[in-house]
Amino acid sequence: MKQLVTARIAAAAALVALVAAAAPTASHAQTTVTANWVQTSTQGPSPRVGPAMAYDLVDRKTVLFGGGGTSDTLGDTWQYDGRAWTQVPVSGPLGRTLASMVYDSTRGVAVLFGGYNNGIRSDTWEWNGSVWNQRLTAHMPPARLWTAMTYDSARHIAVLFGGAPGSGLLNDTWQYDGNDWTQVTTAHSPPARRGHGLAFDSARERVVLFGGQDPTGVNLNDTWEFDGTDWSQVTTAHSPSARLWHSMAYDPSLGGTVVFAGASDPNNPSNDTWLYDGADWQQITPNPNVNPRLQAAMSYDPNRAEIVVFGGAANILYTPQYGDTLALRGVTTSPLGWARANPSPAPSARVFAQMDYDSGRGVSVLFGGSSDSGPGNLHDTWQWDGARWTQTAPAVSPPAVAGGTMAYDNSRRVSVLFGGSGSAGNSSSTWEWDGTNWTQRGPATSPPARVWAAMTYDSARGRVVLFGGDGPSGLLADTWTYDGTTWTQMSPASAPSPRDGSALAFDPSRGRAVLFGGHDSNGRLADTWEWDGAHWMQIPTTTAPHARFWESIAFNTQRGKTVLFGGDHFQPNDLGESNDTWEWDGSQWTHDFPAAAPPIRSGQSMAYDATRGRMVVFGGWNAATSPATIYGDTWEFGNGIQTPPGTPSATLNVFGLGTNFGSVNVGSTANGVAAFMLSSTGSGPLAVNSIALTGPSDFALSTDCPMNGDPLPAGSYCMAIVSFTPTAAGTRTASIAFTYNAPGGNQTFQLQGTGVVHPTSLTVSPATAMFNGGAIISASLQVDGKPFAGQPVTLSLLNGPGTTTQTDSSGVAVWFGVSFAGIHAGSYPTGIQATFAGNPAYAPSSATAALVITQPVTTAYTGEFYIADTTAGHVTVQVDQRTPASDPQFIDYANTAVWARITVIGPASTADFYAKVTDAPGWFSTGLGVATASLPALADGGYTVVATLVDGPSNTSPSSAVSSDDTRAGLVSSPTKGGYLSGGGAIATDPATNTGDRHGYFSLQMKPGKTPIGNLVYSYRVRMDVGGGNLRDVDVWVTSTSITTLSGNSATGQFAVEYVDALTGQRYTTFEFSGGTFKLSFVNATDNSPAKFGLILKRPDGTLFHSTGSAPAPVVLGRLVSTL
């Protein structure tokens, strides 16, 4: 447990500590209540007048006794569950009418006093839910009629005032504590009267008296309040008309005391309904269908949050009498409020205590917790009855734990405690509290040990529901139910993510448990889920509390909503403990703005006191302070709580970027905000009248500050956040003005930011193409160093027309199908232009790249084919621009560098020679160029000469100015004396290969002797499938490996063959072999004139591999010399 707590404290230490004062805060103007009477039951007790009635919190039923029937007094006992009446067959007090009855929630009994049956009664009886018991007290009020009685739950006493003893009227005040009656002597008192009404306002802890009739027969409409010590009259701006024999009860859901019907004229009663909120009376719109009446019975049903009325009569003659049951149902916009209670004694300060509400006994039960932010170190049990904390002394208690869960099982009338963190680690124990004793349960199966789980009681299915928490191996997402005997793990199809610190409450009106928030592996959560007994369902919300954990949640039956308070939250520019209040109605969250609130906190305990219509909160902590502040205060929340106005005060500070946002790219949002924190620092609530942002749309305001009449409680704060997104370049200004009801409550701040355009960069790729050819041109656009997609880029050539195209997701704009027609061959350093025009948010940019238009040319070898082995020779290449596809405007080699790279490949070595191409004589008319390189003396043998055009000496890349295929030829070096056969040159015609293919060439040099010596090189090009249907241009190289015979006109020997890719130089060895045989035949091999030859190549197995045909068909265009 300490690991998360320590981490939480460390994170919170970096925040501004906001410690709220606990002073109560201001009252509100009276608000309109809308409610109506509804007939809820047509069958039940017989019609009667003056019955006694009270709501039994233990049985959750309204109890009715006696009354005056049409012919006699009645002594029957009935119970009403909100739907139907049931008579209880039990004996009890003597039948009577006009008795008073209240429910003592401390002792769980209904108390009945007095009444009339052939005389005025003064006896006291108690109903415990099953039997009536007469209480014989040492003292008792004098017998009387038309008195009024109510139960003061704050002081745990029944209060009785006035009445008619037979002659005269009384104004005495009596109290009954369950043991004896005591007359209270007060400094002030309402005048003597009869037929008045009493009710206890639990929100303000006051007994309220209204109306009646004085000894002279004058009907009254005065309002009085009793605080347990003295009476005081209340002056109100409005009031019901003077009357007696009306019905009266306090309705916490409507936020006040309700008066119904009664009579100014006993023969003409009314049917109006009024509500008193502690400040003034207001009339609730009457229902004309409700019969006017007097002497009806009234009580408040907290389980259904409604006033219940039964019976009464149409006049003082009691004819007719009514047997209808009415319920006052409605809503109020009376503001919710928090009020701090200051009981003594009280539990010590603590966090992560376990608490629930014991509806059977009318008390909130608190157990354990931690007093030092560590594991649980407390194991005391306390009960809160709405006025005081009482520590119990059970014989056995659970071990000290904190961060456990507790829920009240109202079917078995026990509080169920599970889990938590203690000195021995996390717990998996189940304990039950019955109001007197703790008992450990031993179910066969239990959920794994855990801390900070969520648990509630599902009253629709009679099961405790447990979810999640922090378990032995980390966060949990399991769901368990407990029926009092067995824990059962459920298997829903989906569930909330594993988490701890979430909150769970059961909504009985919809039969669902509501779960909110918590903390998972990614941080705080703000999701809402509901459990229907079998399935979890995530509920989408448009508005929700900020993400948080360690919050409190409970269902308010009077308001019909789930209430959430506090927790450790996160919102932009703020995190840590909070004190906000929210309500969930099953479809949406609503933010409440009470006039007062507890200081910010998390880890507090909260339960709903259904008897008094109050949320009860105890303890918690503020981990943002150093050291952490742990609370020991008690707060209550509900309708109609009125608090003094106090003195509002405020501080307004700005954090974040302050009022100057600096420079921000246009269209981008500043990396930070101006965060205004408005803190209510006085003793009363702060009224925020307005927060107004004035200026261009570059500035945007969001705020959680309450306005429209809602208060900001003392000790609370709210945030106004301004963001800046410039729409144009330059300085942008705005102002934000705050007005509120405290000194300095008119403040204006000037805001400023500077819009700057995003820098962009554009690059364009160079392009090379043949004259009159085409290509693809592309450019890359970036913004802030990243690809800039979807932007228009214009591409053009030589400042001429172009095209505009959009950049793709990689920021690349592509111009397909570009035509270079009409552009002369040559090199243009800025021949390609790319431009991005920009926009208000993005700067323009441009770029250029080189464009090279290549001239198609043909090359021909014009050098020597035969040289003597003792002298140096020359190799010459002629470059001809006169091709069908050439630019008629010749390239001048004097201005454009083109070189010939001449590679001479011999039997034992290879050498490169470079020669610059120069304009040949007559270039102006022919465009011819020539390149000549000198050779050193070459050893005897046949040589291959390959000429390619390049950009410069020692360069191997093809020329960018001109484009041609390489030229190959054969060259031989032979002695000048002795018998030999030598020759070399290009093959002019070879039917076996490609006609006119100048890649085919031939070179040989052979000498006779005892063992003939020499070498043969022959090459030709074919287009062939090199595998998988891949057609390639391949050079086939045939090289002799030995000479076996040599005669005057022929030679034979062996050869090897290689296959080389004409484009890449890759060898295809799968086709190669050696050991083949050749036969070379000659015709006219006697001088330096062109000669004819024939060549037959056979594989090692003797099959024909290749043949040029028989001599004298092919022609060698070089020189063939024979002196054999």
C-alpha cells in the first residue's frame, strides 16, 4: 500500500498546495419547488379521521394506528410499503383518535402518545415492528387533545408542544427520551394553542411549529422554531393562511417542511400545499383533484423520498371521511449544500476508513483506516446518528485495515467488511457487524486479498458486489458476489479494465450498480460502468467528472441520483485532491455547485443516511501538502442546507505560460496555456459573475468556474484556461476579464501572442532524359522538418509552363509523363523549378534542380585491328550525332566534356585508356567527334576492345551529355616474322546471332609449332530467359583454352563459355561450361584485306552449341593476316 501512497505524495509535491478552509458558506434565494399529490392506493384501512402515523425505518414501512371511524374509534394497526396496505393482527393500545405518533430512529421504535376515546388519554406506547408495548414513565405530560409531536433526530428525543387539556389551552414543551418524559422550561414560547403542526427540519436541526388556534378561537399562521433549548418566532415574507388541524412533516428531498390542507373554517377546509425552507414559505401548485380535508395523518417515507398522507374528513362533522392514500412527489431546484458538523467526541483523523449506512438502526458505521498514510493501524468502530459519533466496544474486532470495503446488507441487517491493507499485508477476510458485535465469516471460497476495491450492496438481488482492487499480482478486474454465505466469482463477457481506487454504488430505482473511475496501468480514469447482476456495460457520457481515483460515491434515494464527491483527480494544468460534487441520473453526469464544500481531499469515507436524506463524509487526506494533511472532520450533504453568507474573498493567480504566449506557428496551438486559478479564500462562497474573453478567435477560453448564480465554496478553487492558436502572422492580442463579489473582484488581464508562419523546405530531384524523351519529376515538401502532405506544389521546366500537384502522405509531389520535346540536348543547372506558394500559416519555399537532356549518338571503332608486338598502337572511337532521334542542334565537344573510356582486355591483363572526344574536322556539318588513345606495346595475343562514353577521365559512369551503347571490337598483337594466323574486328554479319549486332566481335592469334599456341575470343549477344520467365540481354563469351591443331586454313581446339548480363554484368553460371571444342575455317587469310571465316562450337558431349555457318559466309571487318 505504501508504494502507491509514496508515489502519490511524490507526484503531488510538485503541485501548488491548495488547502481549503472548513468554514460554512452562504445561503441562497428561495427556489421554486414543483410537486404534486398522487393517489397511490385505493384499498387499505377504512376511512377515518385523526389516525396516528409514522415511518418505520427498520421495516421500511409506514405504520398507521387507530383514528376515528364513521361510528366508533379504531384500534387497528396497519403497514404501508409504498404500494399496498397490510393490516397487522396484533393487540395494542385502546382504540383512539387524534393521538400523536413519531418514529424514534435511535431506538428503532414508533412512539404513540395520548388521543381520545371516551376521554382524553395521556398514556405512552411503543411499536417495535411486531408488538405494542406500553411505557409506564415516572412523569408524563397532562392529558390533552389536538397536540403535536415530532422526533428530534439530532438530540434523540420526541418533542411535544401545546394542545387542549379539556378546558383552556396549553403552551408547554415536553421531551421524551425513551425512558421518561421531561418538561422543558424555555425563555420564550409560542402562545398556547391547539390543532397546530410540528415537524423536525433535520437539515437545520430545528423543530418547526406552524399555525393552530389560540384560546380565543383565533386561527393562527405564525411560524416558530425550537433549537432544543428555546423557542424563537420566525418572520417570513410569505405564509400559508391561518388554520388548524392541518398535516405537517419535513421532506428533505424538497428541502423543507410541508404543510397540507387544514381549515380556517372547520366546515370548509382547504387542499393547498406549502413548503418552508427555513427562510420563507412558498405555495406548491395545488392539485384540484385532491379533496380538501382536515385531521389527516402525514409522514415522510425516506425510502421513496415522498410525503405520505392518509384519511381525514371533509369537515368538522366528519362527513364524509376519507380512506385514500396520497403521496407528494416532485422535484426541487433548491440548491444542494454541504455543512460541517462539529461533534464531540469524534473518530480520530484518518484516511481510507471503511463506512456504510446501517438503515436498520439509522446510523452510519465507520471502521478502521489509517492515521499515518500507511497500512491500516486503526480497528475502532464508530456510529454516526446525524448528531453525534459514538464509539462502540465490541468484544472482538477485525484486524486494523485501511483501504478495505464495507457495504450494508439490509436483508440480513449486517455490515459486510472485506479486504484492506494491514500490518500483515492485504487481507482476504470477510467480517460482519450486526450493530453490536463483529463476526468473522469463513466462506469456502473468497476473493484474493486486495486493497482499494469497490463494493456495494445490490438490494434487488440480495447480493454484495465486489470489483477490482490491487491484488497479490497487481491490478484486478474480477467481479464477485456474496450472499451472506458464499462468495461467487462472476464471468461477465466484458468488464472495466483492471484498476484500484474506483467507487461503486447501487441505484435501486434502476436495479444497477454504478462504477466510476479509478486508477489503472495508464493512470486515472473517467469512465462510467453499470452492473445489472450479470453484465458490465460501459455508459458513454458527454460530460463527466475529471479522471480520478479514491473518490466517494453513494446513491441518494431522495434525489434518485448517485452522488460523487472528491478524489485524486487530473485535468489539464491541474491534478491532485478535489472537492467537487457530481450527480449521475443513469444517463448523464451533472456538476453540482453547493454553497459550501469540505476541503479538497481523497480517500474519504462516505455513506448515505436515508433517514435524514444526507450524505455523510468523514476524513480523507490531502496528499499535496507536505506532510500530507489527514482529516478528522464530519460533513453532510443534502437539500435545503442553509449556511451563513460569511465574507467572500478571493485570490486570482495565473500559471502556465502567463499572459504572453510567445511565438507560435500560425494554425498550431501553443504548447502551453494561460491558466487562471480563482481561489475562494474567504468565509463565505464566492459568486463569479462573469469571465469574459475579448479578442480574435485565436484565443479560446474553457472554464469549470461556476456562474449563472452558482457559488464557488470557500476553500475551493476553479480554473479558467486560455489557449492560443494564431490564425495569422504577427502580434495577436486579447483580454480576459473576471468579475466576482469580493474585494478586487474586477480584474482584467491583457493577453498576447505572436503568430509566425511554419518554415517549409522544398527539394526537387534532378532529372536526365533523352532528347525528345520523357521522365517523372518529383519534389519533396517538409514543414517543421516533417513531411507536409496535401499541399499544392508547382513543377515547371526552364521557367516554362508546368503543372501543380498535391503532395502525398510522404510530402512528395510527382509530375508524371513529363515531355522534354523542344528542349535541346544539353545540361541545364536550374532546368527544373519547384515552388510552394505558402498560405497564412506556412511560409513559401522554392527549389531548382539540374535537367540534363542527353543526345543520342552512335559510336564506331575506327582504330587498328592489328599491331606488331614490338610497337605501340592506337585505338580510335568515332562519335556520330546523326541518328534519327538526335537533336539537329549538335553538341559542341569543345564546350561539353565527353570522354571515351577504352578498355583493352587481353589474355593476361586488362587496362583502361581515356581519350577526350573532340570536334572532328567538318563538325559544323557532320557533328562528328573523335577520341584517340595511344596503346603501349602489347604481348602477342588476341584482345577485346570495349569503348564507352563517360563524363571525364577515371570516370566509369555513362556520359550525361550523350548516350550510346558501348562499342566492341577485336584486336591482335602478332610478331612480324614467322608463320602465324592473326585477325580481329567486329562481326558484320552472323546469321547465328543478330544481324548487324556490333556487340559481336572476334579476335585470334595463333602460331604453328610442335605444340600449336594461340588464343581465340568470340562473343555474341542473345535475349534469353535466365530463369522464371525473366528475359534478359546476355553476352555469350567464348574463349579458347587450348589449340590442338593449326593448318593453313583452319584451327581446332577447346573452349569455355560464360554468360554475362549485358546491363548489370551479372554472370549466369548455370548456363556456363568448359571443355567444348571449336573448329575455325578461313578463306582469303593471306593479307590485310577483309577475310571470311566460319566457326563451329560443340559442347563436351559433341552436340552443336553454336555455328556461324561455313566459310566463306561471315565477314570480319578487321584485318585477317596469314603467313602460314
